[in-house]
Amino acid sequence: MLSAYSDMLFKAALVVYTIAMLMHAVEYVMAKSTTPAAPGASGSATAVAAGAEGTAGSESPGTTLTATATATPPGGGEVVGGGTRSRADRFGRMAVSLTILGVLLHVGAIATRGVAVARWPLGNMYEFASAICLAAVVTWLVVLRRTAGRGRSVRTVGAFVLSPVFILMFLAGTVLYAQAAPVVPALRSYWLVVHVTTVTIASGLMMVAGAASVLYLIKRSGRLTEFAARLPDVEALDRLAYRITVVGFPIYTFAVIAGAIWAEAAWGRFWGWDPKETVAFVAWVVYAAYLHARATAGWRTTGAAWINVLGLATIMFNLFFINMVVAGLHSYAGL
């Protein structure tokens, strides 16, 4: 019974995330461009302002105040408490509220799944993918909270963060779905809680960091100018990717060490170059290279971003291909 409730909560969370993603997409389309105005446009605006100032003496003060009060904010909207709230801003706020609701439903789905099977709910690919998505969305909400009120908001990229979450949750609920059941004896260990949970958190963090690096590369390339014009500036995207990776890398490092300790307890050796162990180590090296490149002249911009994207691709490869195609000691996907 609880497993059925868990599945319903999971589907409800997916629906809410989807609506939030669409609202973020509307916000992005309606958002004001971050591309600087052309010099000609700036000059025209200055001339208009100068003309208005020059005629101010011949016009009554009431006329000038009326013109200012009835000005329409960029993108359309309404005046709120002395400031302006555009339609894009309203859609963005609704998207964030829905995302919070989705997180609550998602937590309920994972918790009821754990109670239903009387174990830590990270025993197969369905549960693992679901938890990674939750970690990614929570990371995104924390980013929004910490960047609120600091210059231009990064909220406009919400659709690009929720898109991979939507895809991964859809795959989890269809292709990767597994019925609620006990895990195999090899997974009945407290190391499941320690190792898999930290891997899950790190993977969710890296998903958001990787998305930021992809958008950074698009913005910096100068291509797709109409699409990239509404993205935050390249410094904000680069800073977002770097700061999240700085948090995620130590967690991932601990997860790899915890996995080695668990391997020694379960199989009698710390490291055996099992396919999953090997790719996990490769991902660790890639992220270490990213942090090093980020602090190295000549690499700290585009080169570092490409390395970060490679790190995310390696983690996704380890999650899907290694678990689903390659046979090894870690073949517990439940498929």
C-alpha cells in the first residue's frame, strides 16, 4: 500500500516539476535581454532624455510626473510598491513556488518508499535516479536562495536545470522502474547509507554545475545570440558552476573512499578496478582537473568549462551505461 502511495507521490512530483519547468521557460522567453544595447540605441535614449530635460522648464511639473508614473516596465507588467514586477518575474516566482511543492512531494515519495521496503531507499536504479533528481532540485533552490538580491538573478536558467531532472525522472518512472522489494544480501549494510547517499548528493550537485557550464559555453561562444541573450552574464554562470563543484567535489571524494572501505568489507579488497570503480575514479580525476584548470591562467574560462561538462558526462555514463550494460560486481541496478 505504501509503495503505491510512493509511486503516486513520485508521479505528482514529476507533474509539478514539469509545470515549473514550463513556467521557467515562459519566464526565460519574456525576460529582458542581458545583451548591452547598441551604441546607436544608447545615443538615441540619451538624446530623448536630454530633450525631455530641455523641455521640462516649459512644461508643468505635473506633466513630467504623470509621464514617469505611467511608464511601462520592460516586458510588460505592473508597478508594485514603488518598483516594477514584470510578467516574467511573476512566472518565475510561480515556478519557484511549484518547485518547492515538487520537492515536498518528492521527499514524500522517497520516504514512503523507504518505509514500504523497510530499508534505505537507494537499492536500485529507480530509487537512485529519483534521489539524484531530488538532490539536484534542492541544490537549485539553495542557489536561488543564496543569490537572491545579488545583481541579476540566475533564476532565468531554471528551465535548463529542471529539463535534465524531468528527463531523468521520466526514465526512472518508466525504463528504470523497479517494484518495491528487499535488496540483495550484498547491499544489506550500513555502508549503503553512507556510500550511496554521498554519491547521490554529489551527483545532484554536479548535475546543476554541469548545466551551468553548458550555458556558460553557449553564452561565451557568441553563437545562438538570440537564445543566449537572456542568459545571465558569463561571470555569473562560471561562478555558479565553480562554487557548486567546490562543494560537490569533497563529497564525491568521500563517497569514493567510503566505497573502497565497503569493498574491502564485502569483497576483501579496497580496489579491484571493477568497471564502476574505474569510471568513478576517472570522474574524480576529471573534476580534480577542472578545479585545477579553474585556477590556471589560460584554462580558467572555456577550457575549465569543457572539463566540467566532461565530468558530468562521465558521471552520467557511469550511472546509465555501466549499470545497465556492463556486467560487474556493482550490477545491482534492479533491471
